[in-house]
Amino acid sequence: MSKGRYILLAVVCGAVAFALGVIIGWFSRSGLTAEDRAALNKCLASIEDADETIRDHILENIDAQRIRENLRQLSQKPHMAGTPPDLEMAELLRRNWLENGLDEVRLVPYDVLLSYPPLGREGPNNTAVTVDGADPARQYEDTRTLHIEPEYQDDPDAVQFFNAYSPAGHPVGELVFANYGRLEDFDYLRQVGVNCTGKIVLMKYRSGGRGQKAKNAASAGAIGAILYPEPADTNEPGGKVYPDGWNLPGTGTERGGALLETGDPLTPGYPATDYAYRLSKDKSSVFPPIPLQPIAYNDAQKYLSHLDGDIAPAGWNGSLPITYRLGPGFTGDWAGRKVALHVYTNTTMRRVYNVVGMIKGEVEPDRYVMLGNHYDSWVQGAIDDTSSTAISLELTRVFGGLVKDGTWRPRRSIVFVAWGAEEFGLIGSHEYVEQFTGLIKDRAVAYINMDIGVGGNYTIFAGCSPSMVDIIYDTTKQVPDPDASLGKSVYETWSERDPTDADADVKIPNLDWPRVSTDYIPFGLRVGTPLFTFAYVHDQTNYSPRAIYPSYHTAYDNMDLMERFVDPDFTVHRAMARISGELIRRLADSLVLPYDCRKYWLSLSAFLQATEQDFGSMLYNQGISIDALRSAVYNYTAAAEGFHDRLQAIDRKDPLQIRSLNDQMVQVNTAFIDIHQPHHSNKHVLYSPSGCATNRSAAFPGIVRTMCGGPADDEGWEEVKKEVAAITSTIQSAADVISDVDSILGQS
Ligand SMILES: *[C@@H]1O[C@H](CO)[C@@H](O)[C@H](O)[C@H]1NC(C)=O
Ligand SMILES: *[C@@H]1O[C@H](CO)[C@@H](O)[C@H](O)[C@H]1NC(C)=O
Ligand SMILES: *[C@@H]1O[C@H](CO)[C@@H](O)[C@H](O)[C@H]1NC(C)=O
Ligand SMILES: *[C@@H]1O[C@H](CO)[C@@H](O)[C@H](O)[C@H]1NC(C)=O
Ligand SMILES: *[C@@H]1O[C@H](CO)[C@@H](O)[C@H](O)[C@H]1NC(C)=O
Ligand SMILES: *[C@@H]1O[C@H](CO)[C@@H](O)[C@H](O)[C@H]1NC(C)=O
Ligand SMILES: *[C@@H]1O[C@H](CO)[C@@H](O)[C@H](O)[C@H]1NC(C)=O
Ligand SMILES: [Ca+2]
């Protein structure tokens, strides 16, 4: 390169050169020293855009057969969080990630409260049995509930059926059927005169959290709760059950955590380190209040078929070949029997680990693009979530390989994380985000999450921050559909199979803030990091509550089922890896982040409209004005437009301007966090759950929360007023983040 061109570039890169303190030396000399050249090269690297040929390298090098072998190895054994095989898995990932070329990989420990039934095959088994009403010591053996999938009785590492954090106990009572165990289901029972006091309540899975169902049952007076996976909600109609098909047989059931809040129960808001302050167990209100136990649907069918009482209303029944009744109690030759629950589940402190690895960025190592999935599973968990672990392991090989052979190093740092103890309540990810809140808030550019990575082969099921919508659409256009015979992109089949508006001429794939419970939650709701979470799912068009794959949280979620029924040639896994890989590459390597902050407008206007519609007149009658809230939403929209214009005019040769606009594009997401929100972790003013079970209005969650049940008194209305002002101020602060520098002056 000629000296003249060097000088030109030096002027262009002036800002950085100045910051480096070399510019003076430069102009005082006639020639360029080695030092000058080094500074200049650094400067040039800082304005270099991504090398697009790396995309093809990544897309082509992702190998379906290697992902298959990863999954075969990783799903061999049950690996429940906190057990020896779980730790072996963490260590294996660390070794493999390092071998694959990551710069550094560590196991980050936390001491947290987990919950198990007796492990191994010696201890007592959790069961539900029928007993004689007058003499509960008299047990009817014919109804003894299975406590583990029969095929897994001999595997001491396969855990028996249980709901984590259920209290231990042995309640005995008449049985009542309560549909999904929602508040409205218990209201119905009350209306028709079914008294749940002192009863054991049988409920279907879906339409609500496990712990919440037990809590609702306890509020209605129940002393024990039983959950079962209703085949109408779980299986494909007429579909063959495993091992002849992928549907759930009547011998397995969904395990699952039953905490009422996510994160380690004893250290809310702070990391579970050795110096952590721990609540005493009886001070925590996150546990289900009554014993809770899942059973298989063969057993549920026996109970339901003998129930006395009225026929269950439309919508309560499922597809078992019986008449669904409400109870209480049994009839016919079971008359007089009660149900006894024997739950031996108990809490215990365990050390769990996140596996955290990094490829250090070349230009902006202090900016992080993160990819995470959990590695613990209830049993083998070939789908949940070992499919994702197998995918991210392949990604470490492809990215690490480029770094190892010196072909490429990303602009920003790439952080790979395998989360521990997700199944117990998103514990590893919560503790990590609690520990690194400041760092993540200021420096994480994106968090990408995979959970139940390959739970089907039909279409993508995804959610993201508004800023990321376009980059996700773009990326899925680059990746061919797993079914090559269609000759389409992932985007095309996604838009056909899960469109936002099925009647639109040009269909757009469904992509909104995620509503599933997985490890993006602390990133999204506590910190506000731009995020994306996604999975491949089966066709769910004909299910009413959102379906999940049939073998969810059972021992039938295994490699054999994956290979024979879900993704025989691993092309779905490959598509997932390609989408993650290309997204990571673009986010880590683009000079200008591919974000669009205007997209928040859709949520803001929808929340505002729902607020006006559902609460407007009530607020008005109390003299609570939402004019300022409306103005903040307007100001955000205008600021986002202005920002977008500045972004179009960005000087791509000015590294400080690039850094400044990139930072604003990230910070605008975290600006929607209100640290004064009362919940220790849910602080996002747009997307936090409202916590109001009786009102599902789409208004701002803080308004739904403070209006829940109707404020009882003046103090209640003061809370509403305060909340409206808090939301207004938070939205305006987000607008200020993307406004011109003058916004610091305020308005006179
Ligand atoms: C629990 O079940 C196992 C089989 O999985 C059996 O060997 C054991 O005897 C049972 N324990 C009790 C106390 O019944
Ligand atoms: C329900 O049953 C309990 C215990 O038998 C009783 O105390 C209570 O009054 C009953 N509630 C109603 C509404 O009948
Ligand atoms: C439930 O029962 C109603 C009749 O009450 C029937 O129309 C409906 O098909 C049943 N649903 C299922 C899933 O079996
Ligand atoms: C639960 O564990 C605690 C301590 O880990 C122990 O003291 C208690 O006896 C256990 N309870 C049951 C029901 O096993
Ligand atoms: C897709 O999954 C279904 C089960 O939902 C299975 O029957 C089918 O064989 C799978 N198709 C492919 C191409 O893997
Ligand atoms: C919105 O911007 C206008 C004009 O700058 C300003 O007067 C108004 O106070 C802003 N709204 C809020 C809620 O700050
Ligand atoms: C929520 O409550 C408001 C005020 O009582 C009511 O107008 C609205 O319809 C409710 N919305 C839902 C979805 O329950
Ligand atoms: Ca904690």
C-alpha cells in the first residue's frame, strides 16, 4: 500500500489513532515506523466488516453425522442434574470444547437446593394406591401405580416418577378430577358443589405450571395432587405408541420441577456462591404446598373410570376410552375406597456446574455473543435437551476449527454455555445471570438459546427480542429446509406452516416475545439482553393447549426414538446448527449490529391499546391519566425512527461512531428494565409476567399486576398510579438511549 493511501486512512481512522496516542508522533515524522504501522493496522481492523466467505465455510462444515454421534454419546446414560453422570457430562463437554479449539473453558459451580425421590433401586418408591376408606392400612394391590417406565426398572440411574420440590407426605383422601387445575377449574367445581377440602385432586398436565396446579388445589382445600399426561393433549390421534411409534405409551409419565418461581429457591436475586445469604427453607414460599406426584395415563384411566359424581363438562374430558367424571370418590366395586399418595421426594443441597467456554474476539473482545442450552436431563433426554447439546458441540468444532487453523477470529467474543440444573427451575442460568448481571447488561450483545432443540421435524418454534426479528428472518432464508426435496428455505416452510396471519397474501413467520419457560428468561427479564430462543417442533395445528412432544420428560425420550421417528438423517439437527451458527457469526462479526430498534413499536402500541381498552375508563374514573404514557410511546417511536436514519448514514470508517451506535442498539433493549419492579428477577416493563392469574389482559404487565382483582382501597390505587408513572419513565428512558447526544440536557 502506498504511503499516500496510508495517510488517507490515518485521517479516516483519526479518532482511534488519537485515542492510541500515536497521531502526534506520526505527523512529526516523515516516514512510518513499525509502531505506526501496527497502530494503523489495528485501526484498519476496527473498521473491517465481516468476511462473508466464512458463512459458507460454517454452513458447509456443519456435519449431520457428527451431530448424530455426539447425541449417541451424550444421551447414552440418564444425566439428571446433581448426579455423577451429570458431572461427567460437564467434564466431557469441557474436554471436547477445548479439543475443538475454544480458547478457554471452565466449569462454574453453584451450591443450590435440588430435590430427589429416593435414588437407585433400594429406597421406597413414590406411589399412588387405593386403600380402604374405613381402614386406610388396607391397600388394594391391583391399583399400585407404576413408579418408573417398566423398561427402565433395571437402570439405577433412571429416576423414578416425581415432581421436584414436592413436599414428602402420605395424604389419604377421596379423589376429585379437576381438569387442568386452573383457578377457573376449581371455580367450576365449587359452583357444581364438589368440595375439594380434604381431597386428593387428579389433574391433567398442560395449561399451567406444575407447582401452580398444586397451589391452586391446596387453595381449594386439597391435601394431595396427582398429575397425568392426558393422551388427547399429548399424542397424535390414532398414532402408534413407543416403541412402534413416537407417541407416549400408558406406562411412562412426565417428570418435572414444581417450583413456583425459577432460580435456586434459597438465593433469590443473588448468585448461590459460597458467601451467599441463604433463606431458611421454611422462609421460602416457592415450594408447592401439598404433596404432588405424576402418574402414567394407564393408572389415571383406572382412577377416572371408577370415579363417582357428575359427568365432566365439555372440554374437561380427553381421549381415554371412559366417561370422565368429577368425583368425589369412587363408585361400583370401588365404592368406599380412597386414594393414598406416598411421596418420599425430599430437598438436598448439591453442587451444580455451568460449562462456559469462549472464543475471544479480535477487535472487541469485551463484547459477548452468547449461545446457551442446558445439558441436564430427567432421564437420557435425547430430545430435551441433549439434541441441543449435540448441536452446540458441533458448533464448537466448526468455530473452534476456524480459530485453531488461523483462518478466522470473530470481531466480538463468542461465549458458549451449557447450563446446569435447568430442569429443576432454570437454576444454572439464573445463578449465572445473577452473578454477572453488570457484565451481561453492559457487554452482552446477544443471547441465543436452544431448548428441546429437535422435538419434531415440522417447523421452527421461536421467540425473540423485537430488535432481532429481521436478522432471524434473514438467517433462516440462508438455510435450506431440512427436507431437501422441498427445495425451500427454512424461512419459506416456517412462513407456510406457522404464519402470523394465515390469510395474508405474503405470509410472515410467527415470531414474537417467547412465552416458554427456558434459560433465556433471566437474560430477558432481569437484564434485557437481546435474545432469540428456538426449536424444531412437530405439527401442532390440531392440539388445543400448545402441545409438547409426546415423550417429554419420560425415559422414552431416547436416541432410538430420535433416530427412528424424529430426525432419522439428522438434517433437522443440521438446520438448527446452521441457523445458530450463521446467527452467531453475523452477530459476532458484523461491523454494524444487524438490529432494528423500531420493532419495539409493535409491542408498545399493542400494550398501550390493551391498556386503554381494558383499563382506560377505570383509570380515568380514578383520575389516573395515561397521557404521559402515550407520549412516551410516541417519543420512543419517533426516537427509533431518528436513530434508524442516523444508522443509515453511519460513517463506516469511523470506529468510534460504529461503537457508539452499536452500543445504543444493545442498550435500548436493557433500558426497558425497571430495577424497582418488586419481583427479584422479572424487571422488564414490557415482557415480565404480570403474576395476575385472574386477568390475562395484554396491557402493560405492571398495570395488570397492580389492577389485579381490582384495587381494594386508596392505597391500591396509589400503587396503580405509581406503576403507570414508572412504566412511562422507563419507556422514555429507552427513547433517550437512542436519541441524539443532546438528550442528556433534558427539556427546559
Ligand atoms: C421400588 O421399585 C424397585 C423396582 O424398580 C423394586 O426393586 C423395589 O423393591 C421397590 N421398592 C420398594 C420399597 O417397594
Ligand atoms: C367443605 O368441606 C369441609 C370439610 O368437610 C367443610 O368444613 C366445608 O364447610 C365444606 N365447604 C362447603 C362450601 O361446603
Ligand atoms: C369430550 O366430550 C364431548 C361431549 O361432552 C365430546 O363432544 C368431545 O369430543 C369429547 N372430547 C374428547 C377429546 O374426547
Ligand atoms: C429430608 O432430608 C432431610 C435432610 O436432608 C432429612 O433430615 C429428612 O429426614 C428427610 N425427610 C424425608 C421425608 O426423607
Ligand atoms: C417426522 O416426524 C414424524 C413424527 O412426527 C415421523 O413420522 C416422520 O418420519 C418424520 N419425518 C422425517 C422425514 O424425519
Ligand atoms: C415526549 O417528548 C416531548 C417533546 O420532547 C416532551 O415534551 C414530553 O415530556 C416527552 N414525554 C415524556 C413522557 O417524557
Ligand atoms: C382484565 O380486567 C379488566 C378490568 O376489570 C377487564 O376490563 C378486562 O376485560 C380483563 N381482561 C381479561 C382478559 O381478563
Ligand atoms: Ca440465586
